[in-house]
Amino acid sequence: MIKSELIERLAAENTHLTHAEVERVVNVVLGRMVEALGDGGRVELRGFGAFSVRGRPARAGRNPRTGESVEVPAKAVPFFKSGKELRERLNASEDA
């Protein structure tokens, strides 16, 4: 599901809200999540999972085309850990 599909589905389920209002809510929620992560924080959605930021150290890499060594700088990357309810639901669907 992509963001536009999420907005469409939420708008269909909440007919008392306009499409523009639903889109604004989704954008605000996602924007606040990005801000929290950008500030080094953590975003936890109970039953779904938690988003956090992890640092990756600088390292020596290799250009696959030329084979020459290149320096890869340190960087921050998003990390997601699924919640227990999400894992259980996903695994229950495999058993069926």
C-alpha cells in the first residue's frame, strides 16, 4: 500500500471528512514521525512496531564496476522493529 492508497481508504471509511482533510492528517502524522526520528527520537506504535535511528560507522567499500576501494562515510539509517501483535498476525496467516 502506498500513501495515496492509504489516503483513499481512510477517506472512504470516514465519509464525514473530505479527501483533503484526510490527506492533511496523514501528512501531519507522517511529518511528526519524521521530525521525531530526525531529532534522534523513537516512534512507537503499540501493536505495530517501533521506528528508531541507528548509526552506521564509516567503512571502506568497493566500487562494483571498477573494483577500486572507496570510503563510505558514517550515516544514520532508520530502523524498524515489528511489534508482537504484528508478528503474530503475519505468522498466523502463514499457518492458515
